[in-house]
Amino acid sequence: MTEILPVKVHQVSINQTILHTIYPGHPHCNEKWIKIIKDIGDKMDRSTNIKGGMTDYNDLRDNPEFQPLKDFAISISEEHPYHSPTTLDTKVDNMWGAMYKKGDHTVPHWHNPYNFSFVYFLKSDENSQPLCFTDSSDKFYIPPIEGSFVLFPAYLFHHVPHQTNDTDRIVIAGNLTTKEKKK
């Protein structure tokens, strides 16, 4: 029988790049997009990591009204140091709306097998809950400022704490994949 030697566990902090900017279409599209998301309503019945209202994963991806945001997500991903736009093609695989009311939250999760994930803050106020990066040693989070757009590697665990106020927190989120360009 093989003897098992002691195993050391090392907790390491890995430096990750998260891109944070303002979507240039803000606020011109916000009211229209909020109405579309509210009209679609909750199709997932809290069966996903989002414990709040959520459209289907592809409702927004397939709606031409959201093409400018898809194009923006792709252009921002090309700025990420893990992306090589000269050798990789990028596409938005899915894109959905999420509506948080008081008490709603998102459990810690990641977006495997995608390359990048994004969140666009459509509606929030100063008391709305942030986007938290669960595994960050410094408890890194992004405040939910309307118009903010955040892109990050899809393997980063993240969550949203319980919404504590009565203001709706509405976001659009999605995932992108990259693949080698055809020669």
C-alpha cells in the first residue's frame, strides 16, 4: 500500500482583470430596455442562481433592440488582456435581464464554459446591492451605478447580496465566447 504524505493547502490570490466603464448608450436606451425586460417578466421562476425575476437566457440576445449592447460587449472584450482580437472571433452566447426586488439576491456562481461575462446596470440607486467578486481576498465589488458596464473572466465567482431597499435593481447580463478565427 502507498503511504500518503502530508498535503499542504495553499490559498493564493490570483491577479485578475475586470473592466469597468460606462455604456455610451446610457441613458438613451434605459427606459425602453427596462420596459422590454418588465414586459417579458420572470420566466425562470427563481430556478437559476438569480433568486429574483429573470428573463430567459436568450430573450435579449435574440431581440434586435439589444444589438448595440451586444456590439459594445464584444468591443470591450477586445480590450481585455486575455483576448486577442487579431486571432479570435467573439460572440455573445446569451444575454438576459434580471430584476431584483427587496429580498432578492444571487448566490455565488461562475459562468463555465464561457470566456467572458458582463453586467450592465440599467436601474439602481445608492442603496442597491453591488456585484461582489466572491473569491477576492480584498472583498472586491462594483457599485451598481446606472450606466455602468462590467466585463470579467467568466470563471470568476461572483454574487449579489440580498436587496435591502424597495428600489428595483435591474441589470442585463450575458456571456461571450471566443474561438480561433478561420484562416
